[in-house]
Amino acid sequence: MIYQFLIRLFSPLIWLLIVKDSIKKQGGGDFIKQRLGLDYPALPQVSQRIWIHCASVGEVKAAEPLIRALESTYHILVTTNTPTGKQQVSRLFQDQVDHCYLPLDWPFAIKHFLNRCLPTECWIVETEIWPNLYRICAQHAIPLNIINGRLSSKTLTPPSWLKKSYQQSLLKVNKILARSQAEADRFIALGAPSHVITVLGNLKYAQVQAIPHAPNPMPREYVLLASSHHDEELQIAQQWARLQRPELLVIVPRHPNRSEAIQKQLRPFFPDLKTASKNQYPNAMTPLFLDDRMGKLMPLFEHAKLVIMGGSFVPKGGHNILEPAIYQKAIITGADMSDFTEEMALLQSHSGIIQCQNIQALSNILPSLLNDQKQRQILGKNAFLAIQTQQKILQDYLDHLI
């Protein structure tokens, strides 16, 4: 089988990449050992341990309402692929759930993980199709469910040998709970049996049922640029400078490890730039604040005057617009929200979001919207009402899984 040959052939390179990734992302020894399948804590055998795999931060957030509904009754093991995913698990659940890194898809690594952690069922959030993991779970009689299922366009057009591996893997899945009919159709096109697929909707809508609250982290009114990517910070900050607004612009990059590069890029234009990781905080005269800390977005969403969602003014597919929507915030995105088409369609159908085709359009809309409190309130209320139409999501997932 080509897949099995390649994963063994490239093992030395994969080992090196894991070590490099650990250094870059400060994952430490546990990240290296567990991703290589070498060392896991021996968890006690229990009658039911639900193993929930969340690739990284976004999937952890999506699964949060489900985990909170189950954590007091069931033993929960959450696996992630990234240190930031682990940090998110720790922040949200402290010691209420167990955490490990998912090993790479070598048979010996998967078997070692299963023998040490002893899950009785596996729920994979959104989608990661690992042929050996799926096959060995089936051999160990561990039911495997895909929840909040979605497939990227690239997954649908793999080489024929890889598509065959995907198809064989999907035949071993117990249930696929899809985010939409379009996603269900993609699973069928990839080879999943239609009888295992149920369309339940986007689990992220369940976040509206438990809205966290926090004090205002900023000393004055601010506009939030959330989850920004390379070039978005500079382009939007330059437009912001031209507008000469009295509000503070707060930038939270999607990847905080880019902080030094962002500072280097922005400082020539904004010598008074303040950076959170350097214990610098904005004052009445600060035009721009870079909050490069993990886990600070929700309080910033809650108290922002307006939210600009990053990853959408560059070709990155956008980011989660539901989080600011639960706080009834006016939200602006760029043209590329291709990873969140269903969410965009829902909010647009309720007139709860503004989509700009480019940075110049953003610059044109910002002054009037910031000066019009009533319009911002209408946008935010409409976005919140759109999410409320999906309130049954969490219970529907629980009914199908438990």
C-alpha cells in the first residue's frame, strides 16, 4: 500500500520536523515524545473514557460546549496536534479533562497510545482522516465518530491512491455528524456510506449557550482586529492611521509567535506601538496596541466597539465570526471567508455582518459605522439573533452521541 510505504519512508524527515516544530512552538519534551508515540501517561481503566480529538485551538473551542456538558459525568481525554491546542484545553478545563498529543499515524505509535490511554470511543472534531488510526481503532473495537464534520476542497481531490485510503478509512467510521448538507455530500463523494451520515449543523453555534464575561481589558474605546495574518496588520494599521480616529486599534495576531516580525513591520509607522508581551499597555495617546498573548480574545470581543475579523483580507479563508456574534458585536470581514461559508450565509441572511471586498472598502465603511452607535447595535443584535436560531444544536449532538 502506497500510504504505508510513504509514511515509513519519510519517518526520519517527520521526526526532524516534529523536533523543529517543538522548538518553534515551545512544545517541550512531551510534545516530541507523544507525537512520536513514545511516551504517554498510563490512565486508569474505566468503564467509559471518551476520547475527543481536536487538531488545534479552533477545534477545542468548537468542542467546548460538548465537553462541558459531559465532563462531570464521563472521563474525557482530549488530544491535540499543537501546543496552542494543549494550552487552550488547560485554560478552559484545568484538570477536569486529561490531555495528550495525538501520535503521528504510525501503527506502533497508535497502538502504544491506545494501550496506555485506554479510550472506549473516539470522537474526531471536524475531520482528520488518518488511515492507520481508523484501522486500528476498528481492530480494537473502539467506535469512531466524526463530529461537526467538514472537508476541505483539497481533501476531495487527492491522488487516487490516497483517495482510496480515505475511502477505506471512512468505511470504518461509526457515525459522521456533518455541519451541513454540503459537507455531507462531500463525505459521500469521498467514499463514506450515506447511512452513517447525519446533518446536525455547526457545533460552534452551541457556544451561545454559555457566554463568558470578563472586565473590560482596555482603558478606552477600541476597535479589535482579531486573528490577523501576515500583511493584514500592516495594511489595516496604515488605513487606520489615515483615518485619524480617536479609538485605539487592538491587534491580536492569529499566531502570537509572529509578534517580533509584526513589531518590526509596524514600528517604523507607529513608533508608539505598545506590545502586551513586553508589559507595555496603552494610554490615552496610544494609537495601536499589539496583544500577542494567548487566550485573551474573548474579553476583547466582549468590550470592543467593533470587530474586524482577520484571515479574510488575505487568502486564508477567514476565522470564527460566531465568537464576536455571541457578544452582539458589529463585525466586518474581508472577501475571503471560504472556510466559514455556512456561518457567513447565516449571519448575512439576518443582516448581521458586513463583508468588504478589499482594504479600501474597509477604510470607507469604518468612519460611518464607528460614528453610528445605532447601526452597530442593529448589526450586533442581528448577528446574535441569527445564532439563536440554532439553539438546539448541542442537544442534537448529545442525543446522537450518548
